[in-house]
Amino acid sequence: MKILVIGATGLVGSAVCARLATSGHDVMRAVRPGKRPAADPGAWVEVDVAGAVDPADWLRHLEGIDAVVNCSGALQDGMGHNMAGVHSRGPRALFRACEQSGVRRIVHLSATGVDRQQPSAFSRTKLDGDMALMETDLGWIILRPAVILGDAAFGSSALFRGLAALPLLPLMPSTGKLQVVQLEDVAETVLRLVDKTAPSKLSLEIVGPQQLEFHEIVERYRRWLGWPPAKRYLLPRPLASLLYWLGDTAGVLGWRPPVRSTAAREIARGAVGDPTDWIAATGIRPLSLGEALARRPVSVQERWFAKLYFLKPIIFVLLPLFWISTGIISLTSGFEKGVELMLAGGAGVLATPSVIAGAFTDIVIGCAIAWRRIARWGLFAAVFLSLFYAAAGAAILPELWSEPLGPLTKIWPILVLHLVALAILEER
């Protein structure tokens, strides 16, 4: 079969593509414009699901396609993320295009519990998309997975690893139970149900065999990573609210932290369901978290990732603050000192303009690092500017290298921190 997988670079989409391809299917991967991996020679198409709200936007991508798997999704509205478009309007147009083009089989990924309660726009838009599909005469299957965990670390799968590395485990108030499901079980489900001979017009809850508290999941990861139990403490509600607000702020800047206000509302409901119909339709026996972790030995890479997880946001907060504050200081309390240094180095009439230009450059670099879309370019600019400062300082005022506080010597650890930020920038 030739299968179009939408959201092919996501956590679920990439696993589904791999499982379908290894089973001999011809997989066409649909990704957002500009997100196609340059080094992958496979079959790719670019489509903005949120903007493809007319069937005509999809028809050209459905030529020769036998089935469609929709894995697209967004946790919360933000820069480049439109939940109504991704979950409802775009899929509605896709489903109508499938009817027009004769593509009868479609597997659609939703979320557990959206048909029972909609505490957020995430649930409401997911349910809108589900209802749009159920109104068609296609051979549809709606999969509603709980929190998905697997080898790949992204979203909740990454968060649990990061929390497992903390010696003190902070717990958010008002968290419901979770029946976490393994990524490999979700991908296997898609493989079995995308076949034209499989039953259709099904809505299945894809949930694991155990209902676990949030801290129990973290404890299983911590035990797997080889670390002793961590002490738990419940975060005060004001502090928890502040963390969710900070997550929302990061989302506005294009970052995708799992701790945001949508997650707060969704996790209060929990993610539990009944896997009976899923098991009956596929014959899959879902793995428990303990079984899944026991199947794969822990590696040093896993421990590195877990320990770096919460250092990453700290780095990407401190670096913008460092550059922006440096620029502000250069324009205010440090302005006269900066001009004096430039005059001492022989800058002459260019002393004042140089200080002002350097200050504004620092501020621009800090803002660029804070903005996810151009953070990489901001980091590269910071590296080159740091090297320029070191070279210029050595040429103009070499005595700064021997200053007691080492103003130029400090450039090297700062430079290394930027290189670390570049190394861990990608999220998936």
C-alpha cells in the first residue's frame, strides 16, 4: 500500500513511518514547510495542516494514495501552532478530499478522554476533528492514545526522564492518573488497522494496562536509570501556576515545553480508559511501563539526557539575559567606562559609536537566542561576536588578559556554553 503519513517528523509520526516502511509499505511523509530532513532521500511532501483548510489543498497529495494516517497535533496555540487549524479545520478539509479522491482508509490520531470531557482548547479541537471524520462515509479508525512513552524522548517522554534525574521530585497539584502507552504499541496498532481488510468505523482507546500516579511513572524511570528513590514534595499552587505561566511564555517565543497551562488542565482530568476494544480489534497486548523499560538496557546517553533536560531551559534563559543585560549595562551605568576603554585603545571619535553599536548588537543577539525560530542563528552570532571581542581585546588592550577579574579570559567558558546550547538545541 502507498500510505500518506501526516505529521511524519513527530514522535508518533516518525515511529509510524518506520513501522510501516519495515513492513513493506510505500510511505509518503507529509511535513510542515521547511521541516523536511535534508539528508533523507525518502518520499516527502510539504503541507501546512493548519493552513490547508480547503480540499483542493490536499487533493494533489492524495494522488495514488491508498490510505492516510493523520498524526498531526499541537499541545497549545503559540508561534507557528494553531490548534483549531491542526486538529479541526485542516483535517476536515483532508477528510473531504479523501472522499473526493477515492481514498477510503484513514487512521486518525486523537487523545484519550476528549469524548468525555473537554477541559481545554486542545480537547475541544481534537473532538471537533474526530466528529468531522465520523460524519464521513470513509473507512475511518480513530485512535485515542493516553500519554505516549517510548525510546524517543520528546514531550512527556522527555519530561519523565528529566524529572527522574532530580534528587527532589516536585509534584504539581491536581494531577490525575495515567495509563501510559508505549510508542511501539501505537505504531503497531496503526500498521494493523491501516489495512483495508481490518475493521473500520472504530473509535479505540489506546491505553496501557496500569493506572499510575504521576510520581509512580517518574519512580519507574528513576529505578531504570539506576538511581535511588527521590524524595517527593508537593509544589504550592502559586509556584505551580508560575511554572505553567513560564511555560506559556516560552510557547509564545516558539519553544515547546510540556509544562504549559493546557497540560495543567488536561493532566487534572488524567488519561485513563478501557483497552478492551483495542485489544479485541488488533490482538495487541499492551506493554506496561515496567515491561517496556525492562526490554531495553539503560545507556549513558539516557543518563546524559535526563541530567541535561532541566539544564537546557536554564541555559536558554540565562544566555538571552546575559546578552541583553550586557547591552543595557553598556548603554547605562557602564557607558562611560566603555568609552574610556575604547579611547584607551585608540578608537578616537569612534569610541562612543562603537560602544553604542556593541550594546545594541548584544541586545539583538540576546533576543535572537530567546526566539526559538532564529535561536540557532543567534547562538552562531554570539560565538562569532565572542571571538571578535577576544581578538579585538588582544589587539587593542592586551592588558585586559591579565586583569585580576579576567574580563577577556571569561570569554572562553561563555563560548563553550554557547557551543553546548547549539549541541542540545534540537528537540527531536
